[in-house]
Amino acid sequence: MRAGLEKEGGSRVKMLLSYVDKLPTGREEGLFYGLDLGGTNFRVLKVQLGGNDQRIANRESRAVAIPPHLMSGSSSVGEDVAVKLQTAMEKKGVDIHVAALINDAVGTLAGARYYDKDVIAGVIFGTGTNAAYVEKANAIPKWEGELPESGDMVINMEWGNFYSCHLPVTEYDQALDKESLNPGEQIYEKLTSGMYLGEIVRRVLLKLSLQSAIFGEIDHTKLKTHFHLRTPHISAMHHDETPDLKIVAQKLEETLGIAGTSLETREMVVKIIDIITRRAARLAAAGLTGILKKLGRDGSIDKRRSVIAIDGGMFEHYAKFSKCLATTLSELVGEELSKSVVVKHADEGPGIGAALIAASHSQYGNVEGNPDVKY
């Protein structure tokens, strides 16, 4: 983290300046929109903020599927997306000023901070993973120019690209990475996020099947298909509490074409899933601990209440993952400090966070006063 703050390209963890130096306080008023561009859907949120008394007085939202041809269209890499969005709005005659351009981690941080001033970081554990936290601007050596009036700067870590020789990488992870679209990149993400956990389990089960008769005589077509076993499938099997693991049997047959498994075999499958998911959760907790240490909130300097807001399906829907993450974090920071460290699900999504950041900056006159401001 320190190397990434020192200079651009100083670390695999990019530690990008978000140029968001003011987070919402709850005093904001007015009408704001948040545009949430996901992997498959585009969501528009209309938010009426009523200040301290009403907070979010009213909200409306609408989501539409993104047409496939738009997802494979021309690239905007290297271009200012905020300017292009503003231009497109003007061409359509839409009278809206594009005040902020943020990612989901920064949006999660802003949405949570609106309700709780002790929130120090927003984290995503879903299809992918990322984190954003509030850093002191004078602790960022690569910052150029005058420091912001607030003295703070939200850092978009892009921590999915973290790598260390100490990471517990296996032959299955190495093979997955080699065959991926970005080999050698996003290793931490490939070990911890929902996009990859089901695929890692599939690779383990395939090797077992090819080297033993554990599943009997089966058609390996589905078991050999990349990403055919998804994380929701392994989550359902992991949480199976039926005496004979009926859900495990059902998922193996429906998803992978593996029928007639013994209870012992189903227990082995659950154990494999547990090992892979626990590794992901413990690595996730290590990442959160890193943020606490960087901010001196590991008990060494600052013992104030520290809240980390997390969004994403892995944390919200995969109970064994989120429970293991929480217990590991307590283990890493110690029993005493764990009393002041709170990990909670972010109630407001990143779309609301975008609207709130636009609102927080307009309160200081930045939006009206400088139409070129983007965050």
C-alpha cells in the first residue's frame, strides 16, 4: 500500500487517487441521480435528499438490461468517460451535470458513510473484489499540487491485483490463471472472489474424477467445461444441512452430471468446498487487516471505532464465507481490538453512493462553480 501511494506504478496495488475528498455527512439537500453500470444491467437512481431531518426523503430506481452489442462495442480505454457521458447527455437534451465518476468500492464507502461517520472503508466481495478507504492527503507522496481543504482523499486500491509469493497458490490456481484472459494479473481476486471459486472447485473435482473412480463411470463433458460450476452452486452445497446431503447430490447431478454418489463422496465434496471458501475468506480478512494497519487502527495508534462496509454477493449471500471472514478478522486484530472493529453489510449500493458524492461536492460549490470538476 505504501509503495502504491509513493509513486504511480510503485506497486501491483495501484492505490489510485479517486479525487473524492469530501464524503457525505447527512446534511446534503437537493435532487441527485446515480447511474450504476453493472456487468449486465444499467440502473438509474433518482434521490431526493432532505438534509439532517429527512436524509433520503425519496428515491426511485429503474434497471434495464444492457444490450449485448453495446457490451462488445468500441472501446473507451484512455478516454475521459465522464466527458463522453456529459456530451451524450447534452446531445439528448438532458439537463444534468456529470459531477462524479466513481467505482463500486468508492460508492459503497460513500453510501455507508452517509449513515455512519465511523466508516473508514468500502469493500466489494462479489463477482470481483476491490476496496476503497479514506487516507490523509499528506500521507500520499505521489499527490501533486495543493492539498484538499478537507485534508482527506479516498483511495481506490484496486487490490484485486495484489500478489505475494506468500499467497497460498495451488496448481489449480496456477492453471486457472494461465488459461485466463489476464494471466499473471488479479491473483488476489482470483483467490477470493465469486467469479472464480466455483471454477477452482470444478478443477479439483475433475482431477479427482480422472485419477480415481470416486464418481464412478460418468460423462465428463460438463465437468470439463470451464466455469460450468459457479459459486452459487458451491454455496448451496456448502450450506446443505440435510442429514444425507440431498442438496449436494442434487447439485452434482444437475450441474455436473454426476449421479448416484455415496454419502462419503458428498461429504468429501463439501470438505473441498469448505477448504477453498475458507482460504478465500481468510485472505479477504487479511486484506481488511492491511487497511486497519495502514491507518494505524490496529491498536498501535488509533483505537477509535472503525467500521468497514462490505457489499457484493459473496458477503451478502454466502454465509459461511462472511462468517469465516469475521472470525478471521477478530483473530488477526486480537480480541480486545475486535470490539471496536465493525464489519457490516452496506445497506446502500454504489449507485446511491455516486449520487451522495455528487451531493457532497455540490454543497461546497464545486459542481456549480466549476463545470469541469469530475471525481
